[in-house]
Amino acid sequence: YKNGEKQLQEVDKMIKITLKDGSIMEYNKGITVMEVAESISKGLAKNALAAEIDGEVKDLSFKLEKDCSLNLLKFEEEGGRLAYRHTTSHVLAQAVKRLFPNARLAIGPAIENGFYYDFDVDRTFTPEDLEKIENEMKNIIKENHKLERFTLPRDEAIKFMKENNEPYKEELIRDLPEGAEISFYKQGEFVDLCAGPHIPETGKIKAFKLTQVAGAYWRGNEKNKMLQRIYGTSFARQ
């Protein structure tokens, strides 16, 4: 009976993962997506940027706790491309904060052909500024910072952004519904409020270009302050 009970407990610790080709693999509960990728092939693990789990795109560090379908995403797939470009937008924001510490962060999503990030800064970005920002982005990529996700309770998240003098982020947190998970991503000294997903480390970014600066009202409302939006794009190959 004891042996039977032990076997049942061991079975209970296993989960079934259905891959894109329809094959089903068994793993221990709590395995990360990256560990699954590595178990399939080193090449796949190297090229994977994010993963689609039951139709939802997640980080490769995401822990699998139940049976699911799993599709590992490379740059060629939309989910992988968006995670890649979203991470490039965070690298842009980190570079701007290094060069212009008083700049305040608004939002920085991936978009169809690249990404942008909005900044509240007491100067107009010049072509020379963009060149300096690009060079600092190259440094951040070379430093190969891991992107580490963490969550905070609402009050702590608001306090954290207040202490960091980030009023736009504070406003975004206050507007989130009660009980919403408030997640952040850290890379080196830089931390940003973000739902993700992201690629595992900055060093995976191979080619990027900042393309233009434009004005953008905060939250698209002309009654709000005009911010500066830096547009860019990034690709897996130069």
C-alpha cells in the first residue's frame, strides 16, 4: 500500500505538456518553459524568445504547474517578435534614464513594426541625443542583463513608484482594478512597471535602430501634458 501511495504521489507531481507537433511529454510540476526547451534541443532553447501556453504568451522563466499546450516562440512568430521588441523598448528607457536621470517614464509598448517609449523630459530630443541613446543601448545589450519579473501589493507598488519619482507609473497603478496582479521587470539597475512578456536577457537583442521622435499627449488626451515619443525597431538579424 505504501508503495502504491508513493507511486500515486509521484504521478501527482507530473504534468503532461502537448507540443506544437502534437507530441505529449511528461515533466515534473514547476519546471520552467526554458527547461522544457533545453530538454528538447539546445538550438531550440537558444532561439526561443517567449512561449505560448494555452494560447497566452509568457516569459521563458514561467513555471508550468498543470497540463497545458506549449508552443515555443522564435522571432518569426508574432508573440516572439512582440516580446523581443518590448524588451528593446525597456533597453531604450534604461538608456534614457542613464543619460537623462530626470526623465520620467510613461509607456513603452511593442507595436506592429517596432516599438516606442514616451518620456516626460525637460528638453527636446535631438538627432545627436538619439545617437547617444543608441550607443548606451548597445552598452546595455553588451552587459547582458537578465530580465527578472517580480510582483508587489498595490500599496507597495504605489510607494515604490512615488519614491522613484515616476508619477505616470503611479497613475497607471492606481487605475488598475482592485486585485490585479502588479508586476515589474528588473534589468540591471532599471526597473519598470510591466505586464510582460519579455525575452530572457538584453544580450539576445541583435539589431535595432531608433527611427524618430514625435510628440504624444499622455494617454492620447490633448488636455494632458505633451510627452516625447521615441520610435524604434529591432530585428533578430542586422
